[in-house]
Amino acid sequence: MLRAELISPPSWFNRLSALTRPGGKLSTDFVFAALSQVLGRGSLILASILVANFMTVESFSTFTYFNLTIAMIATFSTLGLGVAASRIFAESTVGLDEGKRCEARSVLFLAALSALVAVCALHAMPDTWLVGSVQLSRPVLYASVMAITVNNVLLGAMSGRGEFGLMALAASAGLVVLFSGVAAAVHFGSVDFAIWSVLLSMTVQIVIFSTRLVPLLRAKNGSDSSQMSLRLAAGVMRIAGPMFLTSLVVGTVFWFLGRSLMGGENGVAEFSKYAVGLQWFSFILLVPSITTRVFFPRIVQASVRDSDEKRKLVIMNAGANFLVAAVLGAIAMAFGDVLLSLYGNDDVTDVQVFRLFVLAAIVAAPVNGLGNAIIARDPGPRRWLLLQVGWALVALLGALHFSATGTAASMAGALLLAYLCLVPSSLVVLKQLKLL
């Protein structure tokens, strides 16, 4: 009895957690998903602003470098396992037998293993490569890399389970921990408190997610909870592998297009215009990405049941994404001059580039939903990787075709052309997979 009391969550947590149970309406899940995104991303931005305003430039540089470093490493260490977790845990809501529990535990095991490999790789790096002149504690850096990797995968798992309320709760708790650490850093004049608070914030979120996942994944009927096989690992990587490669392809294209501007005439100014346009491209696609996160577990569940509802969900997701992006895009284009004036420097902005990126965002808006629908069932992840490779080739060939001008507008045009090709290609693949 004593042991049960020690491992059970406190009563106040159970009462609060009852408000965040999965299976709510689309509108409710969207609100919770948006709240978790805003709290998660916004808290780190606000923390950086506080450090910049109340601490030294060196402290701000150290804090920013630390966050950029762990975020970059997590891109590789996560290995696409976040998407795999989202799909596998969404499938588990349809029927959670012992086989599905083993598969879900395998995702978390691979996440921990990947984080450990990343830490070993970091340990082998000399200080001149890893931290340079920045004063960072290696143990804290290692622990943070492990925490962010595991936390990213758990976020995928919770999203797949439809636990958006709990995600918002965890993000709120993380925000409190982070701001407490920043306040201590300002008070004591040491940025180390802010850095430790980032690690503690992620740890708190992992603990909160574990209170839901540990009972869910505990072996039943005397089964071996440590069961792990190459077959299960291969099944997980069949989803995670293509998604990891997809992330590399997409990231490389955006980097290459921007980097190619730097070598041209007036390269710095053109790159600045490209960067500003890309910011608004990402901003317009923020709401569609949240919508897609809410729809994805429902599409996976409908695919597992082989229900006709999946077609309706795919159309609703793509349509909602396009509608939201079109409205935001129309507003952005109407007030483009005003929005660009906020940057205070005409040399780093260009209204034509801005409008091309906005138009590209409107065209790209359905892609996120269509892509998640494709990866909802096999062999979808591999098909989506091939589609993204095709998108990359079109974007790169378009950039080479327009490279004579060497302007940000030409790169924005190349992206627009690539998305105009990707949307109908995605629809064809969805037809083949009988999701439309």
C-alpha cells in the first residue's frame, strides 16, 4: 500500500489532469494545442528577451548559444522518432494490446538510446568545436541534449494520444520553472541559473508526461516489459527513418537557397530580404501546423479502422489549412508595407519578395495536412520522402534557373514553383493510398 501511495500522482494532479483527458472536440483540442505551442515557444523567446535586457551581452550570448546548440543537436538525435511516436501512439488509441505496448516502448527506448549516442558524440568533440570561447558546463549540456531529445519524442507521443490538454499543462509548468530560473539568474548575476532552468523545465515536462504514459505502457498479465526485438526496432525506424531524411532534405533546401544569395552581388542585403520573407512564410504556416497536429491522430485512427471518415478528415484538414493561410495571407499582403516598415530599414526588406513568400505560404498550407495523411499508413513515409525529394529538386532547379538574377525574389519564386508541383503530386499519392 505504501509503495502504491509513493508512486501515485497527488490528488490535486489527478483533479487537474481530469480536465485534460484526450478525446475532446476539434475546437477544444485546437485551443489546447495552440496554447502548448505558444507557451512552449514563447516562454523561451521571452526568457531570452529578459536575459538580454537585464544581464550582460556575454550572458545573453551564452544563453542563446546554449539553446541553439541543444536545438540543433536535437534535430539529429530525435531521428524522426517524434513523428513515429505520434503515429504509433495514435494507433494505440484504437486497440492497445501487448504488441502495441511493446512497439510504443520501443519508440521511447530508441529515443533514449539516440540521446545517449548524441551525448557520446558530443563528449568526443574538443572544446574548440563544441563551446569555443563560451563558458558552458559539459554535464549540463549533455543532460539537456538527453532531455530535449526524450521530451520531443514524448511530445509526439502525447500528440498522437490526443493529450493536448496535458501538453498545455506541462508547457505551463515548464514556463514557471524557466521564468523562476531566469529571475534567479538576474538576481544573482549568473546566467547559469537560466541555463539550468531550461534543463529543469524539460525535466518537469517529462515527469508530467510520464505520469500518463507509464501506467499506459506497463506490461500486463506478467509480460516482460523490457521486451525489445530487432523486428520492433525495424518497424519503428520504417516510419522514423524516412521522416528524419525528410527533415534533412527540407532543411538543406532552405539553407542552400539562402546561402546561394550570400555569394552574389549585394548578397547580404538579398539574404536579409530572403530571411524576412521566410519569417513571414513560417508565421502564416504556424496556425495550419497546429491544425494538422490536431487532425493527425484522428486520421491515423480512421486509417487503422479503415473508416470512410479518413477521407473527410483529410479534406477538412487541407481545406482548413488553406482557408486560414489565405485569410492571413490576404491580410499580410494588404498591410505589407506597414509590416515591413516595422523592420526600420528599407535595405533588408522588399515588398515583392514579401508577397512572393506569402503566396508560397498560401500554396504550401495544405501540404502539411496532406503529408501527415500520407504518413498515416504504410508505405506512406517512404512515399512522402520521395515527394519531398522531388520538391527539393524542383526548388533547386528553379533556383539555378533564376540564379542569373541572384535575388531573394528569384529564390522565393523557386519555392513557390516547388510547392505548386508538390500539392497535386501529394493528391495523387493520397489517391493511390485510398485516403482520398
